[in-house]
Amino acid sequence: MSEPQEGSRNPFAAPLFTRWWIASLVAGTGVGIQSVSVPLFIRDRVDLEWRAIAISGALIAQTLPAALLALVGGVMADRVERRRILATTYSVAAGIALAYVALSFFDARVVWPVYILSALVGSAGAFTNPARQSLLPQIVSRTQLQNGVIFGTMGFMATLQFLGPTVGGLLVDQTGLTSAFAVETLLLATGGLVFAGIVTTAPSPTGRNIRQDLVEGLRYVRGEPTLRSLLILGAVPGIFFIGPFAVTLPILVPDVLSASDKWVGLLWGCFGGGVFLGSVALTLWPLPRRGLAVCASNLTGGLVLVAYSASDQLVWSASLLVAWGLGASVFMNYVVTLLQEHTQPAMMGRVMSMYSLVFFASMPLGYGQAGLLTTTLGIEPTLFYNGMVAACIGLAGLLWLKPVRSLP
């Protein structure tokens, strides 16, 4: 068992970080493929007028259990060795992906199994995310933590939002859905296996039951204005960015941009590429006012989404998504870093689970409102209205959210 090395800001100097990073990349690629393959599976099996509702329903089915179980997942991350949680949950996810292989191979024309499988994936994710995020402070030193978060986000999001969707879109376009689901299965199983090899100190028993640990975590956050404010901001991406983008993209590509299905993956990849480039830039040129940058990222992201809503050109849409990813990298990296820097180690799993709770609870709201708006008003108004609301929230944060805005 290796202890984090003090002094260096390079997280790769900590031996276990490389394994954690590789596992995150492999697993993120598998999940990224799923973000393309499942919506396309649904889209091709429902009537045209119900596509947005059907896709948003599957996304809600996945994220709602993740929200409901997120706090329990955080408590478990503070009670059980985190590598064991990750090995188990990714094995479950791989088994579910294998079920999709069967559905696609036999060309099942029904979509109801997708909602059950999505709920199972979301339930596993409630335990995966707190365990993966709270494992990082155990394997790097405090001086390595910020760059560790950035490299972790850079790798995971680059695969989740760039490599995975791009590979998924190309596989679906060239060889079909079955091969995409098969590659996803292999990657998720491999990610779980690599995580299983990260041995850290087991959590010390708290002497309390799960409910008591959960209540203690809630009281802790309630007494910390900085943590409360950061957690509130964590709801913005799911409701106003991810929800509208994910629901509209499989429909926007053929209907507005007149492009083939591979561009569903490639446009996801443009956003992920922006996140990757932004994360690289943050490791080289850290921003001096991270709290201010977090608030500003919602304002700029909303304005980019407004511009994206008006685009009917593939090149312009792709360019805007890269720009959107650059701004999103600031939010993704700095919110997690600031949460971890201001949280006591014994509370890390519970605080990160609350971040997961806010994030996953916001996503069903985003998917639901985007599905309804797209069905009733259309793609462009849905994206426009969400962009404007996000920009207003960002402006309000810059003006009034002092606990975050003042953070160095």
C-alpha cells in the first residue's frame, strides 16, 4: 500500500493515481458509448412525434435512482473500502451492457426493457460516483489534489464526452448497435477490474448505523456555507445544460443539421474535446479566483447555448460545442476541487455523495423539461430558453453568491 508523496504537484508521482486514472479512462469510454447507443436504440423504435419523450424517459429512469440512492452511496463510501464498491458496480454495469447486446442482436422492437436496464445502471451509479471521487484524496497528497482532480476530470470527461461518444457513433454508423454495446461491455468490465487493484486503507468504523452517519453528514454540510453554495450550483448543469443537450441531440442531428448518426457521437465529442482542452489549460495556467470563475462559467455557458440554438450549420455547431466544453471544464474541475479542499477527510464520501445527489437529481428535471419543451415547442426554442435561464443564474451568482465568488 503506497502513501501519497508530499511536495510535488504532479499527481502521477503518486503510484496509485496512474491506476485510478487509467481505470477512469477505460470506464468513462464505456459509459460514453452508452450515451450514444441507448438513445439511438430508442429513437429507431418509436414514432417520430414521441422520440423526445421516449429518450428523455430513459434518461430519467437512469438518473432518478442515482439521485434517490446517492446519499446512501456516500455513506457506504465512508464505511466500505472504495475499490470494492467500484469493482462491484462496474461489474453490474457490464452485465447490463451485455443485456443490450442481446436486445440489439435479436433486433427487439420494444423499448420497455431499456427503462428497467437504465434504472439498474442508475442505481449502480449512485455508489460508483462517490466511491470514485472520494478515493482520490486517499491516493494523492493535498498539494497534488487540484491537479489530480483536473487530470481525473480531463481523462474521465474526455472519454465520457469525447472518445466514448465518438467511438460509439462511428461503431453504430459502420457496424451497428450490437458491436457498440459489445465494446461497451468489455470496457466497463475492464474498468472494474483495474479499480479492484487500488488498495487503500479501509475506512475506520464509525460506531453508528447508516442512518446516523447520513444525518451527521447532512448536519455537517448545513453548517458550512461554502459547501452548501457549491452544492446548490451543482444543480445548474443537469437542469439547463446536460438535459436539453442530451434530449435534443439525437433529433437535432438528422432534422436540423441533416447529418448522419455518427455526428450524434462526434458532436458529443466536440463538447468533450473542449472539456479536455480546458482541463489541460487549467493544469498549465491555474486561475487565481476559482470561485469567481465557477460563477462566470454558468453565464458564459448559457450564452454559448443560446448561440448553439440558432445554428443550422454542422461546422458552427461543432465549434460552439468545443467552446462550451472549454467553459464547462472550469466548472467541473473547480467545483470538485473546492468541495474536497473544504471537506474533512472523514466526511469526504458523504459530501461527494451530496454533490452526486444534486447532480443526478437535477438531471431528471432537465431531461423532463427538455422532453416536454421539445415536443411542444421544438428543438431551437428549448435550447434557447435553457441557455437564457442558465446565463441569468450565472449573472446572479457573480453578483450575490459571496461564499463561492470570494473563494481563491
